[in-house]
Amino acid sequence: MRAKLTLLSAFVVGIVGGAIASGCQTYDFEPVEPLAIAQTTVGDVIKARSQKPNMMVLLDTSGSMTLPVDTSLAACQLPSGGGVCGNTPSTPCPVNTCPTRWTELQAAMSRFLDDSGSAVRLGLTTYPGAAQPNSLRCESSSEVRISVPQVDDADTASLQSAADQIQAVIQGIPNSGPNQPSGGTPTSLSLNFVGGVGTLQTTERQDFVLLLTDGLPNCNPSNPNGGGDVAACRCTINRCQGDYTQLGCLDKDASVTAVTELGKKGIQTIVIGFGAETASGAGPETLNAMAQAGGFARKCTDENPNACGAGDTCDPVTKLCGRAFYQAANQAELSQALDAIINLVGNRNICLLELAPAQRPTDDSLIVVYVNDVPTPGGSDTWTLTDEGVLFQGSTCERIRASTDANPIKVEARAVQRK
């Protein structure tokens, strides 16, 4: 795993004489009319043996998790046309014949943690927070359930042990009974809480929050869209009245802001929507905005324009999927989403220096690449420019793979875009 990329500079300069000097070499660029360009410098210090990222799983344990995955099943229907099971603690679903979101999540997470528990440094926070006396179960997360393990990447036993502890917490929450999932969805407040966790603010690793939610964000007493304006409120529950006049309102804006603030700290947010509420109504627009702000939106490539899946679109310019977040409706789809995420996060190519579309040069000749501050021309043994960024290859890639904490490799790309 590469360390996180750092945007070193982005500025506008004028070209005089059509040349840019770097070190003892001069690189000629075509003069641009008007005489202005944007130069983006992207760099990374790679320590190949410190690859595994930190990932805090922020898990929604709100009351809607006890609803059926498939409400059309006969076993999920209450007698006498009373609706579906799982809406109240007194009408739990018979999970053997009517799986709920929670039981399907437990099964998918069990396989994920068993198979990939040591691929990253995993921690766990659940929300809403612990119930207080006379509580509406609308409080933010207030404690980390399992801390991100601070161990060496080679200590797979300790990494798996942390994953096993997460497993025990998740499997220990029953689908029904006193400790079943309950309460609202204080997403923005809980994102703010995990943003203060010190183990997610590192410089030598990539840091992630994996948000897994089955509902729309609400439970924000400071939500400016509350206060009685029904249209602005966009109520996420049956009725936004009484104690829930404001707490039940959609908390989209604050949730996007919370994700953006995490990004400013170098923490990317991965968003998984699980359940009907995240796939319809205000769900897609809300989770899409959060995923786009989180820096880990779903992508496609020229080589695989169908990567976004059936019914989704691939933007030919940004290479982003129309649905930026991961959507799952059942255990199998949630497992697929988790596998896709861990394949991207846990097995990233450390020989790739990623460039966003806006950072790519307008011409392949308008890029200068440095390895340990030495200008390095492209070639089969050095690097090539791909849709994703600068791909180091040959002996240069081998040097990167052999790097260590004591002997890191510094790589840098300076790309020019026409204005």
C-alpha cells in the first residue's frame, strides 16, 4: 500500500520563452495562448513495508436494521394485513425464514472479517451511541468499540485478532431483544466523532472511514433544515413531530460537510448503502454527495467502461460512476461490495502515483517525473503515463517495492494543464 498522496502545490504561472528548467535539465513546453498554465505537483514518499492502511468501520446499528431484506416474503408479513415484521421490538422477524438487514449484514461481515481481517488495520465504531436515561437513541457515537491496532504490518496475528474482536461485537448484537439495533441515524455527528480519533490521522499510511449505513442521516439537533418547514425538513421517519420535530429531518448537508472535513485531515470516506432507504427517494442523492466528498467514489476506466454495473453510467471525462457509493440490497451484494473495496484498498499498486483527471497533463509530453529528486525520463524500465496516473515499471518499480522505513523512495510528478 502506498502512503497517502499529498498535493504539494497548485498554481498558475506564465511561460516566457516556452521552457521550464528543472535541476540541470531543461524541458521545453509548447507555448500556450494565452500565456498561462496550471502546474500541479503530486508527490509521495513510499515505504513499501508500511503499506496497510488504517480503516475505521463506522457501522449503523439503528432500528431500521431489524427490517426484512425482502419485504415481499410471506414469512415477513404480519397477520391481518398488519404490515411487515421488524417495525417494532414486539414484532421481530422470524430470521430463519425472513432474513433481516442485520442478520444479512452479520453474515456478510463475518465472511469479510474472516477472509480479509489482516489485509488492513481495522477498528470499529457503532452508532447511535449508547442509550442514556430517557434517551431517544439519537446520540452520536461517543466511544470506539475496537481500536485500530497499532502493530507492524507483518504481525498478521494481531491484525486478525482485532478483526476477530470486531466480529465478536457485531455477532453479539442480536436481531431482537433488549440489545437489538435501535434508534436513529446520527451520521454527521458520528463522522465528526471518528474524525477526532488519533489513529486515523497518520502521515505514513492511508486512512479510511468505512461508513456502512442502511438509512438516511438524521438526529442532528443543530440541523438548520428543521424548525417546522416541512419542505426543508425532508422528514426521514414517519412523522417529524414532538421530540422528533427537528431530529427526524434529513441531515444531508451536515453529513457531506463532515465527510469533507475528514478529507481535510487526509481521511477518505467509503460509503456503503444497505437497504431500501439508501436506494430510493433522497437516499441516492444523499449518499452520492457523501461518497463524492469522501474521495473514494466508484470508478470506471477506458478499458472497463462497464465497471459501474448494469443500469449505471460511466462519465467519459471524470471516469466516475453515476452512483458514486456502493449499494447493496442483500448479503451477497454486500459481500461483493466489501470485496471490491478491500481489493482497492488492501491491494493497491504501490508502483502507481495516482493523478486525478484534473491533474493529468493536457499532453503526455507536459509532465516531468522525479525519483528521489532526480528527473527521470519515461521508458519501459522507469515509468509510463496511464489513465490512473504515473505507473512505475521495470527496475524502478522494483526499487519502490524494496523500499523500507529506513530507505524510502520519494516520487514526484509535475504536470501542466492548459488553462
